[in-house]
Amino acid sequence: MGDDGAEGEAPRCVGCGRRVRTLFVQYSAGNIRLMKCDVCKAVADPYIECEFMIILIDLILHKTRAYRHLLFNKLHIGSSIDKGILCQFILMHIVLDACIHFHL
Ligand SMILES: [Zn+2]
């Protein structure tokens, strides 16, 4: 995607996948402003304000934006715990896709 490695931990815009400096600015407790992506000019990650069930429904509907939120902005892939969760999630996803494909 042409990103440099210096911003390896930077969050990503869920719309276009480009790295952004920050997802939100917090002015006070419970008062945040979501930041816009410099490339696509949309809110970088609107899922920050969503409840888990909304994110889960979008994950079930295979929305790319929800997957980007989970993988790039929620899970920090560097830790071994997150790698375990990611591996379990991928395995579960493959099994469920196989069930759908073979009408089980
Ligand atoms: Zn973007």
C-alpha cells in the first residue's frame, strides 16, 4: 500500500485502509472528536463510538470497514495474546464459511 514502516503502530482509516495519525481527539471525559482521513476525507473510524453488537453484526455481514476496525485499530497485532485471538477468529471464520459453502 505504499506505507512506510516508521508508522507501524499507527491506526488506519477503515474506509481506505491508509494510516492516520490519530482516530480521535479527547477534549474531556466522554467528549471526543472523531478525526477525518486525509485521503478519503471520511471519518477515519466511526466504529469507535459504536457498541460491540453493531460491530459484530457488521462483521457477520462481512463489511470490510468492520474488519479493518477490528484488525488494525482494536487489536494490536504485535502482542502474542492478540495473535492467538486472531488465529482463533480466522479458524472459526474458515469453518463457518465451509459450513455455508457445503450447506451443513
Ligand atoms: Zn481514508
